[in-house]
Amino acid sequence: MRIKNIIIIVLLCLNATVLAAKDFSVSLFGIESDGKTLNTKSIQFAIDHINQNGGGRLVFHAGRYLSGTINLKSNVILHLEDGATILGSLNPFDYEKTKDFPSFLFAFNQENMGITGKGVIDGQGKFVARNVVANIEKGLTKDSYKYGRASEASRPMGLYFRECKNVKIEGVTFRNSASWNQTYDQCQNLTIDGITIDNVDYWNNDGIDIVDCDKVSVTNCYIDAADDGICLKSHDSKRFCNDIYIANNTVRSSANAIKFGTLGHGGFKNVKIINNIVFDTYRSAIALESVDSGFLENIEIDGLRVYNTGNLIFLRIGERTKKERKSTLNNIKISNVYAEIPATKPDAGYSYEGPIEDLPRNISPAIIITGLPGLLISDVVFKNFEIRHPGGGNALYANVPLNKLNTIPEIPAQYPDFSMFKELPSWGVYIRHAKGIDFSNIEMKVDKTDFRVPIVLDDVHNSKFSGLKINQIVNKKEIYQNSSTKIEIK
């Protein structure tokens, strides 16, 4: 019995040793926390060592760790304890360029890996971008260098993961990349939970970009971005974003808060956007755009609260590429929404604001749905909305008469955004080239007298509107119809 007990104790100790070995302190690898020593090689050695020895967590304790590009590997987790900060090098030549873009954190074709903890990843992007510009002006780096800034291909993004599986990003704060903060390209089983993104230091500062990914969840995050907050894209015509869950996030953007499209060569399918908050956003709270010969379908949005945004919802079919396959947008359900549209610029005062729009243009409608002739947006349901709009439209400033709706341009190849048409003839809802639209229990309040009709339909068919509550009606018209058929109003 004694021998058996001894064996059991020894096995328990060995097992405990194995479990403990799953955490590797950065100090084991001589990684310095002084914020000055460039740790790129030592951090990479540590990741490679853990990857080759069964996997585990590389634990960063309180301190500041300076590094260039870090390549994450399978079965390795970077764990940042509270007070730990990984700093991006200020030297642009310390970043690797892979798949056409440089990145601070990079992974290609890896699995069972990620980043966790309560620490910070700070790309120091403003200073890196300035140094990129300096290198361009010295002739050391070739770049298109438009508008006085370096292109995205020359500025390192914060994180770029491609073709990775079983990825977990949890708890960490990501700050100040020189370009897009995070891009996940053709990844599967991706979980992003409880992270903070503070990415307002330079141009093209998207929060999270999800490209042709499958089975993704983005939950409980706080995102403040100078460009799009959460952006779904499809770069490959043979792939698409599928099974995406976006819930309980708070998003602020000097572009769009939650956006699909541009690019959209493949498509977007089976997406749920549940219980999110949007504030101080320059363009649209929700922008669903199918403009590159792809498809956009089976989208559910439920529980959305929007404060101070230029536009609530923008749905758009475009035709930026001449291909046999045409863009489609259908089967969208949006419910339980509260929104406030301001009379003034919603992102005024942020470090990188959206541009001043082309004028003249009165405040745009809260909801804009625009297909193309012969390419109709179809089967869209809006239910349980409360919208506050500033109104105040002035016919002497900008005006599209209802008998001249054909003067509104189609511009199928133009980059899509809600203000692309300039002046529109309604303050609440504008729908053009659509069918199967269902609005029910919609309350719209306008603060100041507006000459425009609340709802305008142009080439809309087989649609119904019920339970409308509108506090201002122009010439006894809630809804103006042009070239529209089978419109049911209750």
C-alpha cells in the first residue's frame, strides 16, 4: 500500500508539473519589460519553443514590451496580465509584410491559438505612420502617397490572421494601429469576446474586419474606430462570410458602425446582430451593401439602440464590377430599434472625423433602401422602430420635387454610403427599386417642421406598411408612391 500511495503521489506531482508547464513566463526567455529593448527575436523564440513543445500560454506580466512583427503559432496563447503592454516598434522596417500588408501580430494557417488577458496591445500607430511617411519622402519606401498620407499597404495593421482555425481573442485592449486594427481572413471558429478597441489615431483605422470567415462570434466588445467599427468583407468570389454572431457590443465610428460590403465579391449569409449600441457615428449605424457581384442574405438584426448617428440603416445594391453574376440583397429582418439622428455632425471633435459631405443636402432620411433598375432589394422586414429625426429641411436650400424623382442619380459603380445621392425627397424613409418590403409598428418623430414627405417609394412593389405613427405629415401624405404597385397601407 505504501508503494502504491507513493506511486500515486509521484504521478500527481508529475501531472501537476505538466499542467504548470502550460504557462511560460516571458522572463524565462529574457524578454525585457523596460519599454526600450526590442524583444522581437526573443518573443518569437518563445512562441516557437512553446509551439514545438506541446503548446501553452506565453504570459506577459506587468511591464512594457517593445517588439516588431510577432508571428503566432498553433497551440500558443499570448496571455497579457493586468498592467502588461506589448508596444509596437516605431521603426516601420521592424514589421513584416505578408499577403501584401504589414502587420504587428500575424498568423497564417495556424490553429488553437489566440490572445487573452487584461493587458494592452499598443501599435503606437500615429508615430509609426509618421515614420512611414518620412521614409517615403526620403525615397526609401515606394508608395502612392495620396492626400499626404501613406497607403494601407505601407502601414502595419494591428493584427492579421489568415486561414486560421479555433482562434480566441478575449479581454485584451487593442490600441492605436497604423491602419486597420484587426483583420481575420478566411478563418474558422473565431471567438472575439470582451475586448476593447481604441483605434482613432490615423486614417483607415477600422476596428474589426471579418473577411470570408465561417463561424464567428463578436460579443461584449467596446469599439471606438476612426473608420468602420465592425466590417464584414468578401475578397474571394468563391468564398463568403457565413454563420456570424455579433452581440452586446458598443460601437463608435467616424465611418459606419456595423457594415457589410466593399468588398463583396463572394457574399454574406446567416448573420445575427443582437442587442448592440451605436453612438457618435458619422455615417450609418447599419450599412448592408452588396455592390461587387456578391450576395447578401439571411440577416437578422434585433435589439439596436442608436444615439447620434448620421444615418440609421442603409441598404444598397450596386454594380461596381461588370460580371455575369449580379449583386443581390434579400431576406433581411430588423426589429426592436431605437434611434436618434442629430442635426449636427455626429462625430465632431474626434481626432479623425469623417469628411464634410458634398452640399447642398438637408439631413438625410433615417432609413435608405436603394437597389437598381432590374436589381431589386427584396424581402426586408422592419418591425418595432422608434426614430427621432431633427427635421428642419428647407426647400430653398435643397429640394428634389416629387414629380422629378428621376433626377436622383443611380450611380451603380460609385463607392456606397448613405449620402451618395445628396438630397433625397423624404426625411424618414426613402425606398427605391425594391419589393417585398414590410414595415410594421414604426414610430417616427421629427423635431422641426420639414417640407419633405415622411416616406417616399419609387419603383417599389408588393409591400405593406402597418402601424405607422408619424408626428408630422406633409399635405396629408404619410407615403408618396411613384411607379409602385401593390402597396398595402393599414
